Amino acid sequence: MVLPIGPLMIEHRLIERMISVMAKEIERIQSTDTVNPKFIDTAVDFIRIYADQCHHGKEEKILFRDLKKKNLKPDDQRIMNELINEHVHGRDLTGRLVAAKKKYELGDKAALEEIVNIMNQLVNFYPKHIEKEDKVFFKSAMKYFNQTEKDAMLEEEYEFDKQFIHVVYKNIVTQAEQNL
Ligand SMILES: [Fe+2]
Ligand SMILES: [Fe+2]
């Protein structure tokens, strides 16, 4: 029996792999004193598209949405608010990383420290966020739903994923049209 938190926990494992690569890239940046902007582009794309739109998307638009309809215990409510705020914080850090990378590309070498600092924050923050969901929140969250509700959520997650690539590329085309 697959629970709606099943796919989310599988996605956490891929996010952790990217975070590990980012941690190694921080060491490389520091030992060579150079930034590889292409790596930053790849990491930002992964965080924005996969971790935020796809993964946080399912958490916020399906799991958290349904939890908001329940009478949550104060602790669960508090943790859910923290998780939502952490998603916002992740978006903010990612935006700042993009800005710092642009500065570096324009020749501002001081942006290297800023890039390292922001990447460090992402590398430190994401595993803690994931652990809070995996080990604490997800298990408590499942107690609020009966089997029919859990099945409906899982089905909606599958449907979300099925549509996802089309949404992503539609956005890319729309963006390209606007940049003409
Ligand atoms: Fe999350
Ligand atoms: Fe998550």
C-alpha cells in the first residue's frame, strides 16, 4: 500500500543527492577560487523546477491543502507553518544565488564569497527541512486522513506529475515568447 507521503519521500532522496553535489562544489569553489556558472545554473534549475515546483508543489497544493481542512493539533500546525516558511526561505535563497551568479559573471569577483555563503545556507537548510518532514511531520500528517482520502491524495499526486513536464515546457515557451 502506497501512502501519499511515499512519492514525496522518494523525491527527498534525489534532492539530498543534489545537495551533496552542491556541498562538494562549494569545496571546489573554495580550493580553486573560481565559480562555474554552469553548475550554478544546473543547481538552480534543479531546485526551482524539481525541488520547488514539482516537490514543494505537491506538498503545498495537495498534502498541506488537505491538512488545512483538518483540525490540526497545535504542534502539527506549528510545524506545517514552519515547513511552508522554509519553502519561502528556499525560494529566497535561490533567487539570491541567481543574483550573485549574475554579478560574478559580470566580473565582480567579490560575488564568489556571496555564492559560497548562499550555497552553504542551502546545503545546511535543505537536509534539516527534509528530516523534519520524513521523521516528524509526514507520519503525524497521515493520522488525519482515512484510506479514501489518502488514496485520493496519492492519485492527485500522480496526476500532478503526469501534467508536470507539459506545464514546465509550456512555461518555457511562454517565457521565450515574452523575451522576443
Ligand atoms: Fe517541504
Ligand atoms: Fe519535502
